[in-house]
Amino acid sequence: MTPITDWLDEILLSVASWLSAADLTAFQSTCKRLAALPTDVACWRRLCEAAWQDKPRYRLTPERERWLQLNLPLQSWRARYIFFEQDSKRQLITDTELISLNWYFNYSPQAGGMGKRTLQRVEFTETHLRMQNYPLLPWRLEPSELPAQSNRTPVAPEGRLGRFGPLTMIQNLMQALLSASPLPPKEQVLLIANFPPHRVQRKPDDWEWLIQNDNVIFVSALDESCITYNERGFLESPQHAVEAHD
């Protein structure tokens, strides 16, 4: 029987293309011949595409791919895959993300939320929250820093920020996460004016952010059509859902 190391690259790449990220890593750790296989585009790009398909902000659209090539040109697809998988476990949001991401707000049903009828787009500036029917509301995060780096990262030059996140923060996080184990989960709260604290969470399904207390909910999303969160009547009030079912 011909040893696997004597197989043609085309055959080895065909085999590798069916493997998961963990299996592909193990496969290429077997020997120098397999480690040298050009799997980055053939395999790791496919794994990125599959992993990000159901996550609108990360989905590998032509626009997103141009953003990656422009802002992270020296990173391989394997490095990008590892980085975003590890970063998805991060439970601390940064000031820069809070300011740069699109946010949608609603009240919980007990506080008068009526699904899309009360849904609104809101904006966090560097110091205040802007929303309808309220004055400017000061905010702060606690804790407000990621380990070993400043939380408030300078915004990237015009044209290098885009819709997918702050460039400088992503580059700093990529360097930290690729050289260390994933950051341990930590609890974080967003304090807005004199309202009760809002718990900060990462949504595991699409890697967006969820910030809430008993009365209100904030959800980050690429745009309104990409909102996947619908608990606590965020998009559809419980009463409306019952009426529609009847």
C-alpha cells in the first residue's frame, strides 16, 4: 500500500478539504510533508466561510472579504479562523465596539415593550447614549479594560473601519489571542445614568452583543434585518404572537 506521504498533493488536499478545523490541524501535525500542504485557501478559507455563514457581521460576502484583505492582509485564513473563534468567547465588550457598532433597543414586555412597535435604533457616542424621548444619557462600562491593553482604542483612519468593527482593536486582539489562551469569561455591566446596571453578554449564535436588565434590551446587529434575537418580546410582543397564532 502506498504511504499517504507519497500521495499527490491534489489527492491530499481533496482529503483535507473534508476535515473539520480540529481534524485538519491534527492531519497537518502528522509530518513535515502534510504540514507543508498549501491548505490555507483550499481548506481554511472554506472553514471560515462555513463557520461564518450564519453570522451576518462575519459572513464571507465580497464586501467582507475585501475588508479582510484590506485590514488584515498579512493574516492567513487559518489565523483568521483561530482568531475569530477565540474572540467569539470574549465576554468583555470594549468602549470602541460600543461606539462603533449598530445598536437596537427595546423595552421588555413588563416595561411596555411591544415588539417592533417600540424597537428603535440608538447610538453610543464617546460619552453619552442617544435615543428617542430621552436626554443624552452618560454611560460607562465596568470593568472598562481588557487585560493588558487599553479599552478605548483609537479609531482607525477613514475607510479602514467599515461595518465590521474597529480595525486597531481587532489587530491588537488578534495579536493577543493568537499568542495566548482564550480570555477567561468575566462579568461586565454597562451603567447608564442612574438606571439599574445592564448585564453584558456575547450571543453564541451570531457573536453579536446583548446588553440588558429587567426593563430594557440592547442588541448589536449589522442592520435591523440581521437581528436574530427575539427573546423577551424584542421583535414581537408576546401578546401579538398569541394573537397571530390564534
